[in-house]
Amino acid sequence: MELKQDVKPITYLKNRTADLVREVSEEGRTVMITQNGKAKVVVMDVELYDRWQAAMALLKILAHAEHDVAAGRTVAQETAFARAAAAIKAAARGA
């Protein structure tokens, strides 16, 4: 983030909303909006937001997996693959 360019006061958002939306959507960057000198919101392109949401979902899955490992809730690789193969066969029969 280029702080000089990508941090704007709320008055910029109020007065130049269309320009800000164009800048964010065309350049794919985020802009931090400040109010009374403090960061309040971030404006970002919807495609970037979708990618961010997908990344957050993957990180959440990873955190759950790490918790499972720490708690000893694991199975051997062979067992996991056997269960997956059985589930695939069952789904194919039901399809």
C-alpha cells in the first residue's frame, strides 16, 4: 500500500465518490479512509474482496486442521485415502 496515495480522508470519499470507485475498480487497489485522522474503513475492488474471502476461508480450514492435529484427531494416510475412495464409489453408485 502506498500510504501517500492510498489513504484518503472521509471528505475525499464524500466529495469524489465516483472518482474513488473508478480508481479502486480500475487499478485493483485498496484505499483506506480516515476520519478525524484515524483509519475507519477500507474500500476495495469486488474481485479483490472475493479473493480475500476465499483466502480467509482456506486459512480457517487450515486453523481447524492444525487444531485437530494438536488434539490428536488424525488418521493414517492409507485410511484417509481408503475412506475417500469408498465415498467416491458410494457417490458414483447413487448418481
